[in-house]
Amino acid sequence: MRTLALILLIIGGINWLLVGLFQIDVVGALFGGTYTALARTVYVIVGLAALYALTLFPVVNRRVEEA
């Protein structure tokens, strides 16, 4: 689950980078437009992965303290 969340966050981050630099929305382009149901579903899944990633802070902090 953590790996999947990380992959989705990387995809979302790269998409936002491309939107910010070149005004290219890769997710929207791949799924027929920014406001299609499929593209919006992808955005929601990436957002849920980000919310899940918030729960990983204690895990990261614990590992840093152990090192």
C-alpha cells in the first residue's frame, strides 16, 4: 500500500510539474480531458494517496530516531 501511494504521488507530482512549467496536463490528455469522469477519478485516487501518505509521518520519524 505504501509503495502504491508513493507511485501515485510521484505521478501526481510530475503531472503538476508539467502543468506548472508547460501548461500540459498529462492525466487530462491521456484520459480525454481534465473534466472527464476518468481523469477526475485519477485525480481523486492521487489525492487519496496523498491523504494516506500523511499517515506515514510517524513511520518516517520513528526510523529517523532509530538511525
